[in-house]
Amino acid sequence: MIRAVKSTNVWTHVCHLPQQLMAEARRQRTTSPHKAAVKAQIAAAIAILTMAPVRIGNLIATRLDQHLFKMGGPKGLFWLQYEPHEVKNHVDLEFSFDQELTDLLIEYIELHRPVLLRGSNEDWLFPGANGDFKAPHLLSAQIRNMVERRIGLRITAHQFRHVAAAMLLKKHPGNYPLVAKVLGHKGTATTMNSYIGLETLEANEIFAALVRETIRSRQVG
């Protein structure tokens, strides 16, 4: 999965998928409101994970106005935040969302989420059955199946974190503190132990370029 993300444009397609799904849900809403709502819910989950690669346990337990709220009033952008006691590694997590993601979430929350609430007044962003939040294994499976069916990439909700690490290290080689901040690791040791191998491909590409440069310079000489 990481090789595909790093060597092809497949991740671009994944990032575009939420908007495509939301457009389909918009058209489907009048004829099949529940199917449209589920599709919009998956779109919202994928969109969040591409920008805020949190653990599935935090994602499904997200509450409106507690974890997801507007900064600067009703017309502001969404902000996602979890307190240290809510996070596995006991660190504060904060993510600011852009206008595109904010607009997508507004459409999901206002038009589709009420269908999934089934009369409940709970404030879960991803409501499930019996007034509780959606089961984590179910949402992760829906994300995995949707991405695989549409893009051809098999990825679980948790693996969005691995992709985030790979993308950050490709753009900022060796910057493990940055990766640790985004993923909510308490220190860089866990991050390095988990992801130091991701830089092997870049290192080999740099070495190969050096060899080609050496060959060309000798040919010229």
C-alpha cells in the first residue's frame, strides 16, 4: 500500500474521492435517503482521515461542538480537537480544516446525518445504532471497501496514519518530530521505530541518481 502511494498518483484519487461520493449522495438523496446518508458518512470519514489521520477510536467517538466545532463563529472553519485524556498517548490533538473540507462536513451534518440519527438527539458525528456512535470495525470496513472498489487501493482507517507518515517523510526527510506531532505520538522514538524504513526508497533513489550522475560525467570526460 505504501509503495503504491509513494510511486503512483493513487493517493490523489483517494483525496478526490470524498467530493465524488458527496456529489453522488446529493443526487441520490431524494430517491434513497438512507443509502445517500451512508455514502455521505463514508465520504466525511475519508475526508477527515486524509487531513487529520487520527485513530479510528477517536474518529468514531467525535462529538459535534465538543471535538468538531467552528472557529470564529457560524461562518468560520471547522476545527478538530481531542483532549489528552481522550487520546491513546495522552497528548493534545488539534487540526484546522480548510474551506473545502468544512463545506463537505456541513453538507453531511445538515443534510445526511439527521437520517442516520433515527430520531436520536445524540451529538455523535458518526451515529450508529441505538443512539451510540458507529462501530469502529464497521466504519473502517466501509472505508476500506469503498476505496478499494473505487480506486483499487486496499486501505483501512488505521493505514491512513501510515500514509500520512510516508507523505511527511517524503516531503521532509528525517523530520520525525513533525510526524510525531501529526500522529499524536508522545515522542519521536515510537515514530522512528515505526517509520524509519519508509525513507529507504528515497535514499535508494538519491543513490541511484548519484550513480547516474557519475556515469554521465565520466562519459562526457
